[in-house]
Amino acid sequence: MSKEKIKEIIAAVGAEAVQKRLDVSVFAIRHAKRDGRFAASWYIPLREMCEEVGVDCPESLFNWKSSMPSPLTSEVAQ
């Protein structure tokens, strides 16, 4: 589902517009389509672009870092 939504958003706002606004490569856009996730750093500008064209931009489509500590981090802290 998320891969389709990613493709829908990119088609709606335009891949070239995403490249210019976010200063990213075609490869980065292909990567997002393939993985079904946008980089978290893309959220604010991409959300603004989506608002301009009237497309929903769910937060769930972005690769947010987890607030849960990893087991490795917990072990290192001890």
C-alpha cells in the first residue's frame, strides 16, 4: 500500500519538482518508490508540496527514527 501512495504523491507533485525542492537525485526518488518510505528529512517540504496540490501526505510514509532504545544501546549504556 505505501509503495502505491509514494508513487501517487510523486506523480501528483512531480518528480522533477521533488528533485529541485529537496535537492535530491533521481536515484533518491527511485529509492523511496522501491522502499515505500520517504526520508524523514523530506517531511516538511514534501508535506507543503502535497498541500499545494491537495494530496494527503501521511506521516506513516516517512522513515522516522524509533524512540525506543535498541538492545545494543542499552547494553553499551550499562
